[in-house]
Amino acid sequence: MAVPALLLDLICQAAREQQGGAACSAGYPDLLVTAQDLERLMGPDKVSRVPTRPDSAQIIAWHSAGGWLDRVFDAASVFGELGYTLDVLDVQAARGGEIIVDLNRPLAADFGRSYDLVLDTGTCEHCFHIGQAAMNLASLVKERGMIIQALPLNSYNHGFYNVNPTWIHDFYPANGFEILYFKGVSTVVTRPKLFEPPPFARFEQAPDNAIMVVVARRNRVAPLQAPTQRKYQANPKLGNK
């Protein structure tokens, strides 16, 4: 998964509000940010203490970022400078230090972890059981904690799924989360352009290669449930609209 500057900005905003804490990422959060972006978002005093990953070239090649990125900063160090400890969940050890978890399956009853900040910027859509993966991640958020999530809107064959805005706006409020931020973004890594996808109404002509970004706060901790889509809640008997 990747964390470009726009998403790192949201993480920095969460850190300022939360004053750090425990963070968890679904997949290692490869930081696709330049030194200038990192300094702008965090300040030169913090950036000077952040090392470059020794596998930068491999990560840059994986993300096809060789035309503009010359190094990859260590994500755990960046999170540490923001006041967070960082756990990474993945189905295999791709970057080193991951907690091995298959998000397609319910988390073990004795998993025993919860987090102030949960990050998913490119993992759920690669899980065949995307609903289970989303519930797993949401279940890890502490009361008053936050989740930052980026899901593809029309990135064809990027993962198993593209996701509609109603998925976000039905799932999170039904489970005690308050949506704090919701935007559509095209070309998020290099030239992010924001737009406003309607939460529930049908729409056409979204920009190519667009994603949706949501920040949600968990205000109530209760067993998670699969939501009923809003249009069927509003019209359960399937009558005239």
C-alpha cells in the first residue's frame, strides 16, 4: 500500500489531534513522498531524524515511481516522529516486521490489540472477502480513535474491487463511526485533484483512476454489523421512489 503526500497530510492532522498513540496499518505504508513534501508536512527538525529505507529502489520500482521519487523514507520512523508506535498487518512479511494476518478471515478472538489510528490506503480492495477485511480493520479502532482509508472508485484491475461512496456512508455510520472527511481524488500520487462524489445519489463521469478517501472517528464501540444499503432502508418494499 502507498501513502502519498495527501494521505500523509491526513495522518499528520490526526497526530496533532490525538497527540500520537498506537497506530496500525493494513500492509506496510510505503511513503511515496519527496523530501520537500515531508519537510512541508512535518518540519525540518523531524525530517532530519528520519532514515531512508535501504530497499528504496525496490519499493520505487514496485510503485513505478522512478520518474520522480529518489528515495523512500522509513514509515515506522515517520510515525514515531508523529508520536505513534506502528504495527503492520499483512498476509506475508513484505517489508519486514509485519504481524501475519489474513484479513479475509475474522481476527482471532485473542488478537488482543486496539489502536488510536488504523490506516488502510490500499489493502481492502485486494482482499477477496472485502467486507470481512473492512470489519476486521474497523474492529481494531479504539473508542474515539480514527480510521483513514483510501478505496478505489474506478481503478480497473487494480484489485478485486472498486467501491461506491454508499459503501462508506452506509458502513461507518451504522457501526458507530462519524465521517470527518470524505473526498474523491484522481491521480493521488503525483497530481492530486479533489472532487465531491455524492454519498448516495447515482452519478457518472468520475475522473479516471480515482479513489475515495475517508477519515472516520469511532464514537461508539459495539459489535460490528453488515449494513443494509441506504436505498433499501428508505424503500424496503421496493415500491415507487
